[in-house]
Amino acid sequence: MLGQDNFCVVLAGGFGTRLWPLSRKGMPKQFLDFNNNGRTLLKETVERMRRIFPEENIIVSTNLDFYEDVCNQLPDLNPLQVLREPVMKGTAPSITLASYHIRDINPNANILVVPSDLVIRDEAPYIDVIERGMSFVTDNNCILTVGIKPTRPETRFGYIQIDEKKADGIYSVRTFTEKPEEAFAKVFVDSGEFYWNSGMMMWNVNAYIEIAKTHLPEMISQFNRIYDTKHNRDERRSLLYSVYEAFPHISIDYGILEKTDKVCMAIGDFSWNDIESWDLLYDYCAKDADGNVLGMYNYQVYNCNNSMFLCNKEKKLVVIDDLSEFLVVDTDDVLVICRRNNETDFKKYINDAMLKYGEKYS
């Protein structure tokens, strides 16, 4: 267990369409129970953090739309530990808001930022890299990312290229590359210099604010005004709501990480997965002896293999026969039946539905 100067920020405010129609704008993947075992990705992440950080030092960053979902899924967490972004503005504003919030609690805080939808299999080496990383940022004024050694040329992840060694398992960063083409991904993997960007970051709060001030000066100026010591909590909230809409919609990668020379990377030697596609979700979910994911309440499955069947209706009986490597997703308003590994076509399904029906099924 880390000490009282160490805090964790769990990012739970984003949404995407890669797992549509299961993941929606109103119910993104971090709130979903893919294995029907009562454990969502958000719950698993917070439970993992509770084994590393003091309970009161875990902050969940979300937005007004998902605030109640977070509180309902984490009833044991103090609602004051759920930080609400007034509107969705990307990871740079939301993470900076969380950093100022934590600095107001502890002006010497070290912070781990972690997405709420990561799958971690090997917890011991995962905890080890966090402990080493938090120690490193205590004495080094930098942003420390965590990179995973790639096992294949993956185009769905970002890559970090390492440079000079700074400590055991920690290097300065030369470049960031966001989701490269397959040819470049192969070159990256073969070079041995590139690692998957896990989305995890660590820093000392004062170092982060100084770095952010160089690249996002107007935003930092506004946060300094909001968190002036003369303001009470209600006044700060009013100021935050009055200026937040004007902040740029910008990721921390583009706004800060790709521009600063004060960024390092720790090698994470643990099994990691960012569920960015149906194939990656298939890898994550429990399977039967025939390789089928059976995410249904009542079902009869015959002569099927290596398929994924998901239905969120508790009273519905699902009968499936003679399917191989298929994806069947049945929600309240959308039914999808297609080959499991046709990600390119899946983007077409989503775009066509949007063109024909607008936001109705988004």
C-alpha cells in the first residue's frame, strides 16, 4: 500500500463507438458487465486501485452525464471522490482539473492517472511498476508514462519510442505515434524501441502543472484563478462552470505529451489490454470449451465455436445453432449478426445507421 502522498485518478468520462451497439453514448463500455458477473470494467479498476492506494486517495473523474452511473456502481466510494467535469472537453482539461483538485487536498501529491477500461491480468508486476513509478516522479520533474512491450504489430494502439535510460526500466521518450498504419506498426515492433502506450501516467502534481503551463498557458491561468485560496467550494464550482465551456477540446497526448521534452516511460512487464474492438473484447471475456463467449442469461447453443453471443435481456431465451467465428449482439433496440473479425465492415454498419436514423441508435 502506497503512502498518503500518493493519489490515483480513474478516468471514467469518455465514450466510443467501437463496441456499438453494446457501448453507447449514454452507457459506455466502462459501465458494462461483459461477463454477467456483476463486475464492470470500472468496478474492476477501482477494486485494483484499492489494493494500491489509500481508499480516500482514489478519485474518479467523470462528467455530469455519467455521475450517477459512477455513484451507483461504486456505492462504497464517497461521492466527494467523484469529480464531475461540467462538459466533456477531452483528457487535458479533465486531468488538469483532477490535478488541481488533488493539490488542494495535498500540495505535495504524486498522482497516477489510469483509464477505467483497461484489463490487467498480472497484478504483481502491475503494482511493481506503479510503486517504482511513483517513487521516480517524487524526485524527477517529469510526466512518466507506462509502455507495454508489443507482441504484434497492432494498429489500434498508440506507440511510445524510448530514448536514453534514466533508471532501471525507465527511459526518456523520443516520440509518440498515435495508431499507425500496419506497415509502420511492423517497423515499430521489429525495431525494439517502441512500446504500446498504456494510457497510464504518473507525476508530482507541481511538476505536472508547471509542464502544462508551458503548453496550455490559458487553461492553467484559469485553473489558478479558480483554485485561488480565497474561494470556497461553491465559488470554485461556479467559476469552473463559467469558464470550462471555453476550454479547448484536447487530449493530454496532443496538448502536452507530444510537445514536451519532460516525459519519460516506464516499461510495464504485465499482461495488458485496452478493449478497443470486438476481437479484443473476445480475448478478455470468459469462454466455453468451444471458444464461445456466452454473455447471455438464458441460452441453448449447438455446434458453435469461436463466437461471441451477447444478449442483455434477462427474460429472453436465445437459441443458436451452427455458427463459427460469429458475433451476435442483441440489445433493447439493436440486433447485430456478423462475422466476429470484420472491424472494417463494422465501422460501415455504424456510419450507415447514423446516416439513416441519426442519433436514434447511437
